[in-house]
Amino acid sequence: MDTSDRVADERPALTAPGGADRLLLHSCCAPCAGDVMNEITRSNIDYEILFYNPNIHPVREYELRKDENKRYAEKLGVPFTDLDYDTDNWYARVEGLEWEPERGARCTVCFDMRFERSALYAVEHGYPVFTSTLGTSRWKDLDQINECGVRAAARHDGLSYWTHNWRKKGGAQRMVEISKDEEFYQQEYCGCVYSLRDTNAHRVSRGRPRIRIGEQFYGRE
């Protein structure tokens, strides 16, 4: 099934909050974004991709994730904006939370930072709604993400955060299928230096090799 087939399927079109016909989509990576982008595209909602992820470490990983996401945006004809890779600001925000577990307080601070900037960009560019691909992954706490998104939107009059569950109605499976079709880069950890540290420690404890950045791709042997 190619992209045009997926976009032209028979599922009901989505309706954004308030019936908005344009929105800002904060994206974390191509695998999480692929089906979300297709869903929004087939629903005839005008949108822009905002890539703001200063948490991603190291810079090579950041560039890989960004370039894969940008490649698919160009394929669908969707505008793609890459904001500052302001890692110093991110490290300052999470200071003292270095040993928090995945889905803990550090993740909340990280989501808050990324969504606050996304909300500001949405307001500056006239988007009444924004949402994110972050909740697509089953490794993430969807309630935690939605709370951060709603909190960021509440800072601005007239802006709302779309809490749609992109995993449901086959979304999780389509995410994998699209990633394999497109041979997206397959990251093996959440993204930040601390998740890389903890994932490697977990792998080593089970006799597995450490993560090798830039080598795993969906659909490739």
C-alpha cells in the first residue's frame, strides 16, 4: 500500500477541535509522525510540521531524526520548520532530574519545554490548534503528554491542544507499516542523553551490545 492509497482510504475524516481547518503539528520523529501526517492530510486539514526537540542527543541522532521527518514531509508536500537546537536551555530545565525514570518528572519538564515553544509558534503564526506526535509511541504516557499540551495551550487565549489518541483504530499498526514502507530510521531510545545512558545500561545488563547510532532502519535486514 503506497502513500496515496493510505491517504485515500475510507475511514471517516478527522475533525480538529472547534472545527479548525489548520493546525500546527509538533513532531518528534518520522516513525511517530508518519501515520499522524497521513491522517491529517486525508482529513483535508492544512498543517505545518514543527520540529523542536532540543532534548535529542547527540547531534548526529538529532540530524538523523530531523532529516527523516523532513523527507516524508516533502513527500506529502507539507511545510516543515526546524527550530533552534537549544540544548543549553534544555539541560538547564532538567537540572536535578538526571536520575528520574522514563515517564517521570524529567519527561514532564521536557514535554513542557517543547510544548511551550510550540504553543508560542502556533500563536505567532495564526494556528488555533496544535498537537503532537509524541503520544504515538506506546513507550510514552499519553495522559502525561496531553496534560503538558493542554497546559501549554492554556497560556494563550484562543489556542487549544488536540488530545486525539493517534494509537487507536489501527494507528499503532499503521505506524509500523509506514515506517517499513518508507524505511525510516529506527531510533532505539527516547532521545535524550539520560535515556541513552539508561537504555545502554539495560542492554549491557542483558548481554546485548550498546546502541549504534545511525544503523537501524525499518524494513531493512
